[in-house]
Amino acid sequence: MEVLTVISWFFLPLLLLVEPNGAQYQPTWESLDSRPIPAWFDQAKFGIFIHWGVFSVPSFGSEWFWFYWQKSKARPYIDFMQKNYPPGFTYQDFAPHFTAEFFDPKQWTEIFAASGAKYIVLTTKHHEGFTLWGSKNSWNWNAVNVGPKRDLVDEMATALRTYSDLHLGLYHSLFEWFNPLFEEDAANGFKTNYFPTTKTLPELYDLVLKYKPEVLWSDGDGNAPDQYWNSTGFLAWLYNESPVRETVVTNDRWGLNSICHHGGYYTCTDRYQPGHLMEHKWENCMTIDKYSWGYRRNAQLADYLTIEQLVATLVETVSCGGNLLMNVGPTHNGIISPIFEERLRQMGQWLKVNGEGIYNTTHWRVQKDSVTPNVWYTSKPQEKTVYAFFLEWPNNGTVTLSDPVATQGATQVALLGLGPLQWKPANPSGLVALLPPLPYNQMPCLWGWTLRLTGAS
């Protein structure tokens, strides 16, 4: 029976492809890569990443705690364990302390909605293998059997769906550092596939069928090729037959060398910021804590990006055609710490004023002003509108935009959150927007500003 189950999970996508209703996408990268990105994702621009798991218990170093402690034998991790835990303490012993007693999915969702984010990506399983739902393929190493004794994925998904403009995303690691089946496959040069057929693929199908995510964020190929993971077979099922086939968005981490080459949108590297327009849809996944994705108890204030830095990152990312996925790491007991909450709410305050130039926009013919520093552009061609973001309020009360072509009597300039502005032609080209002298408490926002140019080209 177990062998039949393994075979059925591995070949399920191929079986579904020959259903009488026919299949639109074949299990090849050429076919899968031809699928357009669902429009909602490009319009959303901004999402929240959540790294939460057993690694949140030691909350030291990074979410790779187990790897650095046991495999890399990194001295700071060894010293931390020797100083704070008894001899013989194992990583599995952390799991009962992953309690989540303060986890309130409604409160989390309110914070995320207040941030202005349009999609939320929760880590359902990181490389440690611990699942935040009751995976039948992760016996006694999941949040229903040990620790919180709760289906954290279901609770988060249910809360998110009370907000019509929030999309559910789920992160899932393909491999697991210390799973003996994966280690056996790796030792066999990935000529055997015990691990994907008994663990990875069943969990992926389970997540999609049970929670119906609209973003499936794959990670951790373990240096194994996509053929080992049967990635193209799974994605063909996802795009053709799954309950989210019309709306689901996937990334590019589906096997060795697939990153930045195959999949729905590209991530290329963590904290990816090309600084120029990308031909393919992409995402900048980054974290507010500059040094870790998971929560760190010993983080210093200087370790966190400021709101000014986060706004600048969002503006640059969207100007270059990307989405920003900004990460927070909750505590083991389910709290989004005040520093993260503050950053999220500040971002929401900024987007309330400037979101018109972020959401539902596209790139312009120029991403960054060719002369004035720290000015980035987006556009809404259907409205004949260009948005210019300037990240520093000028001392002389003027903003020079060198690239727009403006015409007196036809071009109108406005500061979002305030209203129309006077402008004059710039020499040799472009325009000069005249900013009013505003006291601090009358500024439309505090960390970056947006000019709307209507009738400019």
C-alpha cells in the first residue's frame, strides 16, 4: 500500500494531464513558462513574508540555527547552547517550547492589512522540516502534534480571508536538512526519489487542496535538479487542475538552476534589487532585520531597517517592475514584536498617501531620473499619468525632473496628499515642480513624496 501511495503521488500530475477535459500546460518548462502571471499579483506590488517555526524558540543567530549548530559547527551557536542548555539537549527538544500562546491570527491580519500589503506569505515548513499544519507526512514534527497543538496555517488562512483584498501565500521548503530520506537520496546522487515521493510532493498537494493559496513560494532545492522534485509535473497539475489554477502565482525555486530562469516570477537571490527594469516579473524578498529572517532575541535597534530605507526599497522595486515581499519574524509565543509592528504600520501610513503611485501601476520608459538623484518613476498609461517619487525633501523648495516631456497648459502636476502645484520648464528639458513651504505637521507624509504628472510623456 505504501509503495502504491508513493507512486500515485509522484505521477498524479501526469495522470491528470490525460483527463478527458484536456490540459492547457504540459509538464515542460517551455509550456509552464508561457503561462501569464495572474493580473492581481502585478497589481498588488507589496506583500508580507512571515518566518515562523521551531527556530523561533532559540531565536538566536538566524532561522538556520539547526544547520549552523549541528552541521556547520559554528562556534557562536555551540557556545550559545553550552551556555544556555543542558548537555544532550537536541533541536527536537525546542519544539515543545514553540507554544504560540499569544498567537492571535485576527490581530496579525489587522496589522498586515494596516501595512498596505496585498498578499501574505507564511512559512508552512522551513528547511528544519517542522510543519505549521498537521501534515500526515511529518509525524510528530508538526504544530498539531507538538508545541501549540494547533493548525496555525488554517488559523492564518481563515483570518486573512475576512479581508477581501488580502491574498494568502504559503512558503514551503522542498528539502529538509536532516531528513534521512533526503540524505539517502543525496548520497545516491539523486538517482532515487524516496524523499520527494513520500514527503515533499504529498505535502505540496495537501497545502494546495486544503488551504488554496494564491501564492506558492517554493524554496530550498537542496542542490537537487527539478526532475528529482518532479517540479514540472506538479506545476502542470497546479496550473491545469488545482482549485487555484486561475489565480495561483508561483516563484522560481523549483530545483537546481531553475532560480531566475523558470517558474512564475523570479526571485533570483534573497534581497534582490537589480536597479534596472527586468523583462520578466520579479520579486524582491527581503527582511526588516538585516541579518535574519527569523526572530532574534539579541537584535539591536541598528539591525533593523528604518522606515525611510523601507520606503526607498519599495519605490525602487516597483519602479523596476518588481514586487516587494517584506519579512517579519514573530516570537515563539506568537507575538509580532513592536519594532516590526511599527514598521508595518508606518508603511501603511505612507501607502495611504502614496499608494496611488504604487498599486496598479506599471514601469515607465525611465525608471530613475537621469539627473536628479533619488527620484524614481512609475506610470498608469491608461490615465496618461506618470508618478515621480522623490525621497529627499529639497531645501530650495523645488524638484527638478529631467525626463518627463511637459507642455504648458496640458500638463498638470500635483503632490499626492496635498494637491496641485505650480511648475515651470527645466533647462534643457523636463520640468521644475514648485513645492509650497510646509510646516512639519502639515506634510502629507514624512518619508518620501510623490508627484503626479498628468498629461506628461
